[in-house]
Amino acid sequence: MMLRQRRFLPNLSLLMAFDAVMRCGSVTAAAQDLSLTQSTVSRLIQTLEAQLGRPLFRRDRRRLIPTEAAQRYFRDVSAALDMVQRASMALIANPDGGTLNLAVLPTFGTRWLAPRLPHFLSANPGVLVNLATRFARFSFDAEPFDAMICFGQDDWPAARHLRLFDETLTACAAPGLLADRPVRGPRDLDGQVLLQLETRPTAWAAWFAAQGAEPPPAAQAMLMDQFSMMIQAAISGIGIALLPDYLARTEIAEGRLRPILREAVPGPGAYWLVWPPEKDDLAPLRAFRAWLATQAAAGAPLPSPGACG
């Protein structure tokens, strides 16, 4: 284990004062945030600068203007303080069990994972799962996550991969829209608004190919960044949604949307659990991997329609 050098580990009170000044924009606001006097906060900042051997702020009358170095330092210090706080909260809330910090795609998390998660928690008492949403890839070295459920291919750099299931796609529209403009074949989508997820640029091409057709030239694409937004837009009659089949089934069963042409056609990617190799032996992650593999392999159905919200 590397020996930690005191010079590079400022006292927590110094770091919290620095963090507060950077967040609040002034010594006065930082003092209020920390319930300290302005003179105390100023003294803590000066002590931190002395320990680091360089100024973090330019003094302009009574204002502190952060240097570029201070801006970089703040990003790392803020992330470190967040990590310490999260670890402390997890220890207090769950002193006898393990904690899994999981990043997940927003709609997948709410519509596929959340309804099934009580089963995992009941089978693994003492394990706490912290969830946060992420759209894009990140570095596990820079983010406080043990794993992520993502979509795409098995090409996350320096990570382990567990394939959950391939995505299949079903096109859906509101009953009222289909009553006005029936769809009996791919060409009937000409001139329709096709709702497109930003992260699935080839999804509609894959869907039309599975129908044995080319995308109609007059179709209009409307970009969305989340499936939940796309679903609401389709329910409102704005256009036709192309949804993962596990999402479409719920909306179809409840009558909010109707499927168009061939359902559950192959999509351009799969869902994966990814994690850094150094977390292989993390007990909560081992348990979660085993449970998740079982759920995916069994094609575990959703709870009764409407249970996912």
C-alpha cells in the first residue's frame, strides 16, 4: 500500500472551506453555508494555499477570483468529498451489508430493472443498491460506480462485460393516429413523423429492413434523448415511436399504443452489464451479476402491466 504523505492530504476543514468558496462564489456565502465566520473561512483558504505552496485565488479588493489551477483542483476535490459523503451515508444506512453503486440507463432502470429489483434485495438481505442514471460512457476511475448497465456492443475499454439480452424493436402509435392514418405496409409511413432516439441512429433502418422495405423518402425524423419522452410523444399522437419490445409490451397491453406491422424485430445492439476488473470480487456485484444473468436468461417478464409506472 502506498504511504500517504501529509503534505498532499490537507485537513478536511481546509478542503470543505475551499469547496464552499468555489460553490458559493464568495467568502461571505461560503461562511453562511458552513456556519463559520468570514475571517475563519479566509484563514482556512490561506492555510490551504500555504500547504499546497501556491495561490488558489487572486485577491481583487474583497473578492476571491479562482485561478485555472483552482478550477481543476475544485473538480477533483468536489468529487472526492462526494465520494466520502456517499461512503459515510452507505455505512450509516447499511452497516452490516455490502453496497453496490450502479449506473443505469434512465428508462431501462425505471421500466425493466426497478420492478425486478425487490426480488434481488429480498434474496440478498443486507445488500444496498444505489442507482444513478447515465447516458454516456465514463471512466470507472473518475466516477464512483461499481458497474453500469449500458446499451451497445461489448467494447467498453478496460472493462468486463456480461451480455444481458439483444434489443428487439416494435413500432407503435396512438390508436387515434392510426385511425386517421392506417398503416397496412411500410409505405404507409411515408410522410409520418418517426420518433428517433439520439443514441439509436440506425434503429429505424434496421426496423424497415426487417419489414423488407427501405425507409420512405418523405418520412420526418424527430429526435428524442429518452424513451420515456418518446413514449409520451407517441401517446399524444405526435408521431410513431420505435421502442424496445420490453417497453412496447406494457404500453400495448394498457391500450395507450398499438403495434405496427411486424413486432419485436432485431435491433442494432444489446444490453450489457459492465464493470472494472478490480471489482470482480466485490461481493454485492458478484451477487448482482449472478442474479441479473438469471433474470436475462429466463427472459423474466415484467410484473403485471402498470406495475412499472
